[in-house]
Amino acid sequence: MNFTKEDIQEIEAHGLTKAQVEEQLSIFKNGVPNVRLIAAATVGDGIQQLSEDKEVAYIQRYEHIDTDVELLKFIPASGAATRMFKTIYQFLEDYDSKQESIDAFVTRTDNEEMRRFFENLENFPFYDEIRNSFQENHSKSDLKTDDQVRLAFVQKMMDEDGANFGNRPKGLLPFHNYESYLVTAFEEHLYEAAAYAENRNRAKLHFTVSPEHEEAFKKQFETIHSAVSGETDVNFNVTYSSQKPETDTVAVTEDNELYRKPNGKLLFRPGGHGALIENLNDVDADLIFVKNIDNVLTKDNIHILSRNKKILAGLLLELQGEAFKFTKALKEDTLNEDKVQEIAEFLERDFSVKLSDGYKSLDLAAKKQQLLKILDRPLRVCGMVKNEGEPGGGPFWVANKEGNVSLQIIESAQIEKNDKEQSEIFQNSTHFNPVDIVCGVRNYKGEKYKLTDYVDPDLAFIASKTADGNKIKALELPGLWNGGMAFWNTIFVEVPLETFNPVKTVNDLLKTAHQVQL
């Protein structure tokens, strides 16, 4: 590839090198290898189902952590709410009030999403705020019919001069109505942190946000933190970061040539949530809870979340303690054959590790070396909910190119859809990934792992997009909890479905989990 002087300047301005961009182009040209699913992880085969006694024990283990253990909630929150209002945008584009009524339009287009939206308008948390706002700008003579009121409501909700919901960050939208005040997803995460991620009455949260939204998050925190601290008796330390420019990727044409914008410049695109492994690597804590911005519950249900988070964290601490003990012993090289066998059994039983076929034939030194390589890694405990048809990834046994089998979180885009066997394995999975993860990121000496060393670059994504009206191909880095954590030790645990309440569309706010029980 021949780069112009201007190309190289652009590349370097992004913090990238020519060699890195050439590597990206090579991935486009050669394609991303599909993962090879061996089987879906199920209860008893890759997914743990904990007894009541074990749950209580893990909660107690977590609640008795040392006061110097640093806890952190890490919340990806960079997305605008545009996709949440996709149906609303389409309605505003397609509906002509001069031609038909809203009910006639909904019936003709069989648009059940808009029907549900209008039938439940008063149950949305922002109903009073929007209604009062547009009534200030309209006289009663302007809004004579129900249709005029409903259309004015939607326009006020979406217009840039109105509430502009579609362009706000999802984390700063009103999610819950506590009668006297509205609460955003951002604020609910503070209450959550106070319930299960505080130590010494302090809670640390880190939000990854778009640069243009960071100031709005900071203002929101300034507005609410005194009240939330007073109510929870917890002091909050909130920090922010954005995806690094050097994690951007170039776009290409359908012929895998560098795509150029009309002004001749290269098009760089964000590398997807996989880029956040850099942000996760930069934060400092002993135990990190990872959870998406839109997956929250009302305050009256936080005890459900709190209990399950403590279970996952307690399990991690228990297994991490064993792993540290074994790692130290292997490093000191004082173990006999029986002790080495004990470590192998621990990994197979508690870490769901499948040792290589040739492991048993290795001599003692080689066995120690292999076990140490497996043990001495970051550790994650991931909650998994029963599959209820939600789109997204799930837990699977996967073979890498060397044939080694491990537990991974896999998205549908990572498999070969034309392979019937692979598609069936994916479709028949019993559990779903809600992004409910607790991470242990230090080794037995307390040193932080360099998390970028544990990414599988082969698990990137190539997606079809458009730019300037042209079809392009975009490269997304291995997903944060997919290839971004491919070489971590992974534990899957079944958690209740009640802990998973994402808001992917505006109508999700009508679900019971988001309706405040006054």
C-alpha cells in the first residue's frame, strides 16, 4: 500500500503507525477467521449453578473483605440514545397527519411498537416533563385533537430544539420516575455502587463516555451527588475516559482499498467496545464490576442486584485465593507430583479448564510450566441468564486455532452462518450474556496485569457500513468481553433473569423492572 505524505500525517495524528494501519488492511483482505464452537456451555458443563449454602458463603466472603481492597464499577456509557428511538424517528419520517390519523397509520403499517408507545404514553418516566414542555409552546387551540397532542409530544421529545432525546447520551435520559423527581441511568448506577461496590463508605465509578458528552455527565454528577451521598451515606469518586484515538480503525471500500472521504482524507472509525480494554487497563482497582449503562433497576429492587453481585464477587475472591496460593507454589517450584495433580484437578473442576491432550504424558517440569501459564492470568466471573430470545452473545466452549478448548462469550457475528452445525450450536444455547462481570486484574503479588496482553486479535469483526452514501467495510476490535478477554480465566455462573433489564428501545422503559412501585 502506497501512503501519501498526508496519509501518514493523518495516521500519526490518530496515534497510529503506518505498520498498524497496514495490519488493519491485511485483516480486511484476508478476512477474520470464524470461531469454532465445540458446544454451548450449559449448567453442569461450563456454567455453575450455585446452591443456597454456597451463595450465602460467597456473600459473607465478599462482605468481609479487607478495608484496603479497592473496588470499582466500570460502566461503558459512550453511546447516544439514537438506536433507542429508531422506531420513533421512523414514525416521524413516515407519518403524514394530513393524510390519516395516527391509529389508522399504526393499523395500516402494523406498527405494534408505536401502538404500544402511544397506548402507554402516561407510563413513561418523562411523560410529565415533555407534556408540560410542549404545552408551554402551544395554545389550546393548536391542540384540539388527541392526534395533535400525541404528535406534538413526539416532536417535542425528539426535536433538537426540544428534549432532543435521540442525541443525548443514553446514560443521561430519565429512566425512572419517583413521583417527585426523575432519575437517569447514570444516577441509578450510583445507587447500585452504594449497595454492593463500596468499601469504607467510599465507592469508585468509572464511566467511558464520548468526549462531547463528558461535560454533561460531570454537570449531572454535580447536581445529584450530594443528595445521593446523603441518602446512601457513601462518598462517590467518579471518573471518566473516552476511547483512545489510537484504537480507531481505517475504513475500506468493498474492494478492500482505503476509503477516502470527499475531501480526500482517510476515514477513521471508532474500534467498537473492544477498544475499551485500553480504558479498563488504565483504571486501578483490585476488584472491578463491569456493567452496561442501560442495565439498571429501580431503587426498590436494588437488593436483587446487590445480592447477586456479592455472590459473583465472593466466588471470585474464593477462587482467586486458591489460584494465588497455587501460583506462588509453582513459582517457588517446591511441588511434588501429588501437589501438581491437585492443581490440575482444581483447574479442571473450578476453572472449567480443559488441559491439552498431551498433558498427562509431560514430565513434571513441563506440567508445572503449563499449569502456571494457565493460572497466572486475569480472572473474570461472568453472570449468565437463561436465554429468553434476547439478541446478543452467550457462553460457549470454543476451540482456538491451536485446538485448545476454553470458555468464551461469543456473538453471532463471530460464527460462520452458512455452517449448519455451528449455527445450530449457537441457536441452541441455553444462556445469554447480560454483561454482568466481576474482574480480578492483579497477580498473586498484587501487581496489575497488563490487560492488553490477553486479547485475541483474531476475534475482531468486519462490518458493512455506509459513509457519504457509499458502502464501506469497517473493522471493530475484538469485543471487550469477547476477544478482548479471550485469554483470561473465565467462570460462568447462572444468575436470575431479574438482574437483566436493559433498555434497548424506548418501550423497554414500560417493563415492570422500570416502573417505580410507589
